[in-house]
Amino acid sequence: MVEREAFAAGLEVLHRPVLPLVGIVQFLYMTGDFATVDEVIAELPDEIETGYARYAQAAADLAPYADLLQPLEALKAGKRPEEKVVDDEGNPVDAMTAAIALVTQRVLTRELEQINSLLCGPCGCTLCCVGPDASMAQSYFEIPLQAHEADFFSLELIDTPVSRKHLVSDEPPLQIAGGAFFDRPNPALIHWQQGWSLILPRASRCPNLEGSGRCLVYPDRPEVCRRPQIFSYVVEQLREEESGEPILRLRQSLLAVVDCPYVRLFQNEIAAYAAACELEMIFRHNKA
């Protein structure tokens, strides 16, 4: 078993989430006489203490995320975000809610990439990179991909008018060559209604995973592989409009998959991180 000390670097970031500082900057900028977000950051005191954490160098902690706060300037100028954000009933939310949700999603995505990488490394497992084994109930695992990330894999591409009308979870499942898409023995890339994904059937492996467990495309790995098992769901993409623009649903959640060794080990710390970010915490099994 890996000693807790091996996770110290990841826990240090997890214990000091940047989102409370982002909230302070948002409030000061939107209500104060500031021309830019950078002005607010420059005037922050060195030390800031919240109910969850103490920040000894607040401006330095915010610096890696300053570019993601720039949409607040468009919002203050009266511009609505280009992305369409809707509530649970499908109704568009107001411009302020949409803009702040989008900023929050992007900030958390960047921070969680760092946290997941730091916590994942010491585990040395390949749980995210292989299909179900004989002990699991699932017939396949799915790795969602961005549009350009299909190029990272030398695999069969399945992209048809029929596949583009299906969701991966549809019943009955997408049929390929007379059988369900997951009955095929080898991994494949399938273009669904929501975009590309890598499908790993039973007992299969990601084609970029070496026998030693090393990833052959690690520096350029897909986005989902950069934040393996703790995900920001402040907004969730539902589908694309006819124009190709995405529709995003407001979720205000943090999702962590408890099959993962470090999620199981640090559930309390992850839940505290979610609370500090004012997000609903969702723990769920994915592969068990």
C-alpha cells in the first residue's frame, strides 16, 4: 500500500482550493471601481484566510488562473456569454449566472488536472486505461474524447449517420455488423451524438498503454485522462444545437469516482474541497 506521505503534493493543492479566492475577485471586480480583473488581483492582501484555508500569497495562488477570469470583463461591459447555459428545465439562465458558472468550470478543470495528476502518480494503477475484467458487470468502458483527440489513437473509426444519432447509453445499443458495439473484442473509436469516444470492451486495453503501464502519448494525452477520477460538473454539455454551438446545463457539482484508489483514500478531503467550492459532492462507482 502506498504511504500517505507520497500524496503530500496533491493534498497540499486539494487543501487550498483556488475557487474561494476567485469568488473574492469576482465580487470585488463586479461591485467595485476596477477597470480590469488584474487590478483586483494586484490589490489583494498577501494573506487571506477563509473558513477553509489560509492563503499566504493570494495573488501568486491566483496567477495561474488569471487568464480564465477575463470573461468577467465582458460581463461587466454588458456582454452575454456566447455559450448557452440552461437550468434543469432547459430554460436559459441569466448572463451573470452563466458567465460565473463558465469561469468556475474552467478554473476547476485546470486545478483538478493538477490535483488528479499529483494524486494519480503515486498509485501506479492503470484502472482508467483498461476494459472491464471478468469480475465486473460492465460490458465496456467509455473514454469520452474531444474532437481532435481521436487522432491520438490508431484504431478503427466508426462514424456513420446511425452512430451520430445514438448515445452510448441508448437501449437497444448501437448495432455494428449485426451485434452490439461492445461485443466486438477490440477497442474502437465511435462518433456518437455527443462526439467521439474510445470504447474499451471486456479484457481490452487502451492501444497507447504499454505492458509496463506507461502511456505512450502522456504529454499529449486526452483531456479526460488529465483529470482521471475527480471531475468538475459546474456545467455539463448536453448536446449541440443545429448551428453546432453546445448547450450546457447548470449542475454545480463535483463528481469523484470511488473505484479509484486515491478517491477512496481521500474521500473526506475531496468532500471538504467541494464544500469550500460551494459545490454538491457526488461520489459514485464507475467500474465496480
